[in-house]
Amino acid sequence: MSPRAAWRLESLGFSEVYDYVAGEADWLAMALPSEGREAGQLRAGRVAKRDVPTCGLSEFLGEVRQRVQGTGEDACIVVNAERVVLGRVRGPAWDGPDDAIVDDVMEAGPTTVRPNEPLAALTERMQKHGSRSVLVTTSDGRLVGVLEWELGQDA
């Protein structure tokens, strides 16, 4: 919406008006609320598990492993102080020595999707590639959560 339109809406009494310069697609990709015909459509950000283990680049693998074991999860998402996704620790990386640094054992640049990704198309793609999970991030790379999907499950 243009700044002029935003000001006009405010003059008409609307109290929550946003001049979001990046556009509607980016608004949705930032996991911000939406309205309209497709607002009720299931999307990645809506069903992503948000309470997932995270760790930093400079942490010791042994400490992270111990912390994650108590959660029932099999991965730890590596983020910076702003929760921007930098990597993921999972699978064989867990077999490293306790004094290994996360930065040295993590999977760098894991695949991510945006929160506005329609669930049906995403899960179809996941099944095609044999993926059980995918990271959901905003357009600026901040962690929203992890979408876990059982292969063969319907969207």
C-alpha cells in the first residue's frame, strides 16, 4: 500500500495501518497476519513447530547434545543472536567429540521455506524428495520453526 493510502485509511479511523514498502509477498513471507480469500489456507508458518532446540556457532557439541537429548528432538537449529538460521546439527554430526565446536560439525545453509508456502504443495515436494522436515524462516532468514511431515501423510 502506498503511504498516501495508509494516511487516508488512518484519516478514516483505522487504527492499525501499515505502510509495508516491501510488498504483499514479503509481508506474508514474514509470517505477518493476512486477510482475504486465502487467509484460511494452511501454510508452512501456521503449522511449523516453533519450540525447537537452538544453539550458537561457538557452543560445544557435547553441551548441545546433552541439551537436545532431553527434548525428544533429533536436530538443533544453529542461529545467531537475531535468530537468523546459520545451520543445523543432526544425524552423523551428533557422533562428533564433546569438545567439537558446533560451527565445525553443523550442516551449513540448510534448505528453508517461507511461512506463506502453501502446505499442500510443500508437502508434495517433501514427499517427492523424501524429506521429513524443513526449516521455516522469514524472508530475512529468522527462524519461525520446523515443519515436520510424515511421508505418505496427506496435507
